[in-house]
Amino acid sequence: MASVFRSEEMSLMQLFLQVEAAYCCVAELGDLGLVQFRDLNANVSSFQRKFVNEVRRCESLERILRFLENEMEDAGR
């Protein structure tokens, strides 16, 4: 585990993943807490990225779930 007062030695690496396995691999690496990610496509806007449709779908589902939750709370009163 990294110390708060002293940085540990780091290595810069590039990781190539298959599209189907990318989410699981990145999630697992993130859960370990030992990896930092660098955006190599910083010049690309958020709306030009491959995953923008999935993010929009998740936001839409989140909005629907909030609505349903509010309706259930109102019905329970």
C-alpha cells in the first residue's frame, strides 16, 4: 500500500485489451487500487467516444429508476 508521505516507484505501461474483456479488466484493476489510468485520447470530445451511447442509456435508465422510486414512495404514503 502506498505511503501518504512518500511516493512509490511507478512504471508507465500500455495495455491492449479486447473490447469484450476491457470493462471487466479495467474494473478489476481499479478495484485493486494500484493503477492509475491516463487518457490517450484527450483531444477527442466526450460525444465522439465509442462508449457515449452506453453512457446515455445508463443515464436514461437511472432517470427512469428515480422516477419509479418516487412513484413508489408517493404510493406508500
